[in-house]
Amino acid sequence: MAKWWARSLVSVCCVLVAALAPGNGNAEYRGGTIKVGVLNDQSGVYADIAGTASVWMARKAVEDFGAAAKGMKVEIIGGDHQNKPDIGLSIARQWYDVDKVDAIAGVPTSSVALAINELTREQSVPGCGPCHFRSHR
């Protein structure tokens, strides 16, 4: 379990660093809520190694980071791509376009990650290593 805790912490920290990095221009924190979506297989073959525990761990990582103490509002939401790229892509589109999610983390399945990466590229959203970061502020 400690291995996944560390991975979630790295993913969330990557998102927060990308959101606050001075070189990202309009991606700097301006007092709004930073929304991070953790998108993974929560009901299929990979549920045991990522699943809903990753969402919980991302929330704990935000607590450990001390976002609230720093005056930051960070919201973690979870999604189940069911190990299907089309479902993952649909969730990512919903999150980016409607829910205004700033970043998508997790995505341990390469087929889904590639689909989301393509969506991110199409929308000219800056990348952030293992996560997919979007600035809409």
C-alpha cells in the first residue's frame, strides 16, 4: 500500500507544481479551486492496484501537502474508465469541458492514457509528466 501512497503523492504534487509554476503564465494559482481528477480502473482488472484507493490517497496527499493551511482550495474527484479508452476519453472530455478540471492524474492504463494525451494535445493543454494538466483560468 505504501507504494501507491507514494505514487499518488507524486502525482498530486506534480499537478500542484504545474499549477503554481511561474513559467506557466495563466496557470498560476489565483485563489480559485484547483480540481484534480483521478481517472483509473475502479471496477475491473486493475481495481486492486489503483481503484478507489488512489482517489483516497490523492486526497490524503493534498492534506499532507497542507493546501488548506496555505490558503489553497484543492478538490479531488474520481472516475472509473473501466479499462476502456472510449469511456476514459468521455470522462476526460466531461471533466475538461464541463467540470473545469485542471488536471487528470492516475490513468495507469496506457490505452486510456494515450487517448487522454491526444485530447490534451488537441486542446493545447500543457503536459506535466505522468499527469494531464489543463489551465482554464
